[in-house]
Amino acid sequence: MRYTTRPPKRRWPKRLIITLATIVVLLVAATVLVRHAYFQSLRPVSKNNTSAQFVTVNPGSTVDQIAKQLAGAHLIRSAWAFKLYVSSKNVRDELEAGTYSFNPSETIPQIVSQLTHGKVATDLVTILPAQRLDQIRAALQNYGFTAADINAALEPANYANAPALVDKPQGASLEGYIYPDSYQKTSATTPKEIISEALNEMDSKLTPDLRTAFAQQGLSTYQAIILASIVEQEVNTQSDREQAAQVFIKRLHLGMTLGSDVTAYYGSQVAGKGKSLTYDSPYNTLIHTGLPPTPISNVNASALEAVAHPAATDWLYFVTGDDGVTHFSQTLEEHQAATAQYCHKLCSQ
């Protein structure tokens, strides 16, 4: 008689097999549903609505911010579908700043195509935020205006009665006052008309309540614009701007240097020295205490609001990491640790 030593064949419990089969079916069904929802979301919001809407994509905007902006304007069906499409096409770094004319009858692929090819609206003049006067000058030249007309348009004496300039020191330029927005342009539009509109827009942001709030922070309106121009370039989100404004105002009150890289860059760049943190100009707040002599760029309402109403925090330092997240600290030791942990590439530039 033969005896086998082979173990008996293992049988999977019927209940387990049914459970696994059910999971597979559900996963396949979920994949199909998500795929269907994704392709549905790529479609136009409305095939019949062709009314144009202008959307300004600011420099440094993330894909998430652009997606929320488009969804909020009801130009796309889904923010997540927009982000997934951008990621699938590997064009995350190709989305260009500018003012675009979109309408709800366009698909997400059509909108992304415009964004990646910089097909901005041609009947508008767009002045982007965080721009120096020389950058605004170059932008106006790109819109076809002559150098002579632009130089005349940027002369403060032409706007002696402009309410926005009431606090501007005598002899100061228009740096910081040309509000970032999109302005209508026809064949007859002059750059002086564009600048005049921008100054009027700036005045509409400098409300009496805002001016009072500046004074409560111990700042004149001009000083507040200077500080807002620094905040404008240092950080992006409103929460970060309010906290950064708190840091700078506290440092001013303590007699410390502001320690802002962007002010140092401004001083070296307008002097024709390129981007330098060591160039000794009156704008280098890594070296000199107090505010720079003038604003270092134009400003958005959000930066003005941040200076008027800084966060109720008690930070003294901040650093923006390589991932774009800003880390605030109370002590130098905490700041140095945050810099070492989060800022490698940016802080080595």
C-alpha cells in the first residue's frame, strides 16, 4: 500500500472568494465612474454661453489657485479635473501669467492651451502685481506704445490733482502707485490714460478706513505703501501676508532691520548691478534699519489690507521653504532651524 506525504490541496473559502470578487468589481466600477466623471468635467460649462470673461493669472500662481479661480468664475466644471488634466499633460510649469479672455463654452483642454501659450487678451492692457516702474514701462512698450509717450505718462507732474498721490512726497516717482489690473485699450488709447485709470483704481483702494488703520499701526499712507510693496513680493497668501506684515511692523517698532531680501534685490537691480544681497544701497534692509526710501513695486489690495490689519501674532522671523510654505518663528534659533529644515534651494541662491 502506498501512502502519499503530499499535503492536501488548499481550498479558498467560498466566502473569501466572493468578497475578493466583489472588491474587484467595485474597484473596476469606481474606476469607470471616476474616468467618466473626469471626461465629463473636461467639457464646457455651457455650449451656448459665449460671453467673454477676463481672468488675470498673477505671477507665481499655483495650479490649485488657478483652478479655484476658474471654477469660481464658472468657467470650468471642476477644479480637480483641471488640475488632473494639467498634471497628465505635464504642463504645470508652462502656465503663463497674464489676463485672458475665456468663456463658458470652452473646454478645459482649450483653456489650458491658451494658458500654456500665453494667448492673452489683446484688447486689454494688463499691469501685473509686484512690478517695478521699469517693468511696467517695458510692459507698456510691449503693448505698442512709444517710449516717448510712456515716459510722459510716468511723469508724476501730469497727475498733480490725482487723489491717490496726495500722500506722495514731493519729487517721488509713481513707484508703488500704479495699481495692478487690466485696462481697456483701443487704437486711440494713450499710456497716460492707462496710468490715470490705474491711479484712480489705487485711490479707490486707499479708503479713509484704510488710511486710519495705517495710522493706528504708526505708519503714514506712503510708509504703508512701501511696506505693502515688500509684503507683496515676500509672500502670496492672505494669511501669510498678514503675519509677514506683523513681523515687519514689530521689527520697525523694535528698531531692527527688516531683513528683506526683496528690498536688497530692488536696490541692486535699479542700480544696474543685477540681483545682489550684498550691494549697499539705501534699499538694502539686510544692512540698514527702517523702511526703504520708496516702494519697491506696485501693490494689490490684499497687501494693503495686510499692512492695515496685520495678524495678532508675535512672530519676529519668517522664511519661505522650497515648497512655497512660509514658516514663522519667534526666536532666531527657531528661525535658523526652520531655514535649515525647509529652505535649501531657495536660500542658497
